[in-house]
Amino acid sequence: MNEKGKKSLLAVLTGAPIGCLGGLIGLGGAEFRLPVLVGLFKYPTRQAVAFNLAVSLVTLISSLIMRLPQASLPALTAILPVIASFIAGGMIGAYTGANYSKRLSEHTLEKIILILLVSIGILLVVEGFSPVVSSGIPMLLPVAVLVGIACGIGIGIVSSMLGVAGGELIIPTLLLVYGVDIKIAGTASVLISLPTVVIGMIKHASNGAYAEKKEWRELVVPMGIGSIVGSFVGGLLIGYISSSLLKLVLGFILILSAIKMFTKALKSARASKAVIAPPVRGRKL
């Protein structure tokens, strides 16, 4: 097997278990893919974020195909203004986040991503100890829409900077703030994430992130296929594994892997700079 074939096989083999874990806790698994893209596949952080976003699009489309036939259309229609406000805010946030990340140095971007991944890991641990249950916050429709736009902007920024769909933030927000049923929140999250991810990808593409077309064949598509298969298997195993316990374990794994991968990347970057830096010449007397 040539190098291209090995890379594609590795993409499938890593995408499947990550997708399975994501399926077990109701997420796409993108937050777990990013450390793998940086640590195992050795992509620069900026490139890894863009590819992670592309794989997220593949998994979102498959998730929507599987979820829509089982979704309650009346329940979704009832929260349509909220979904629309999240989409509007998410698209603004995704464009802003992708545009802002382009201006950051690789070193600064890695620090921000490390903080965001650790924060998501802590959120998973908290949810593992105390599952989110809420009847929502009573508010008038115009206020609910404005709150949705504001939340969407924040989630969109995180989405485009991490390359994630944002479900780990959208679902708790829908549960806590709007009191949406967990199953409806999952479907709504996919509907909200799709345009957010597309806008983020368009902006990353304009920054030249997808210039190498071969990466789609060798990485994005194989990892997307592995993630889809894994998420399907994870969905079948939900009834056999405690979701709360799994969130605890995965939260700690995400925190540790993010710290390990990105501190290693930061050390490598510093070492490279030390080698490239010219020697300091002594002053002539």
C-alpha cells in the first residue's frame, strides 16, 4: 500500500472511533478530531481547523439525513424563530471567526484553541456530573430572537476557530435558555450548524485552506466516511453505555489530549524558531 492509501486508511480508522464516541454523547466528535489532526497527522493548526470543518460538514449532512425522518415537524416549527436567529448569528460569527483567525499567528491561534478545547472538556465533565435539565427562561419572542442571534454569533466564532459544528454549545443553550426537548435540540443543532459550517468553510477557502485538492480524497472524505459509520454504531450503543459516565471520561480525555498535543506543537514551533534564528553578533569595540 502506498503512502496515500495508508493515509486514507488511517483517516478512516481514526474517524470511526471518534464518530462512535461522538454518537454516544450526541455530538459529531469534531472536538476530538482536532488534536488527532494536529498530533497524529502533523497538520499545522490553521490547516487542521479547516479540514476539521470540512469533515464536520460531511458528518452533519449524514446526521440530518438520519434525523429528519424521525423529527417532530410541529415541535421544530414551534421553535423556528429561535433556529433562524441562531443561524443568522452563527453565520455572522463563523465569518468573523474565520476572518479573525487568519490575522492571528500560528502560536496565538494554538493558545486560543487549547483554551477552547479545555473549556469544552470541562463542560462535558460538568454535564457528566449534572445533566442539563431546564424548563427554559421565560422571555418575549423579540427578546428570544435577539438572545438567539447573540448566542449564534458566539457559537459561530468558536465553530470556525475550532473547525467544529458547535453542537456541544448549541444543545446546552437550547436546553437551558429555551427549555427545548433534548431530541428536538439535537435536530435543531444540526439545522443551525449546517449553514454556520458552510460559511466558515467558504471563508477558510478564500484564505487558501483548501488549495490542495488531494487532501479531500486522502483525508476529508475517508475521515468523514469513518465518522459517519462510527456515529451510526455509537447511536446503536447508546442504550448500553451510561451517557453521563462517558461524558466524564471523554471530558477528561479531551482536556489531557488537547494539552498534550498543543503544548507539543508549541514546543516544536519554539524549537524551529531557535534553529532558524540567526546568531547574535557581539558589538565591535
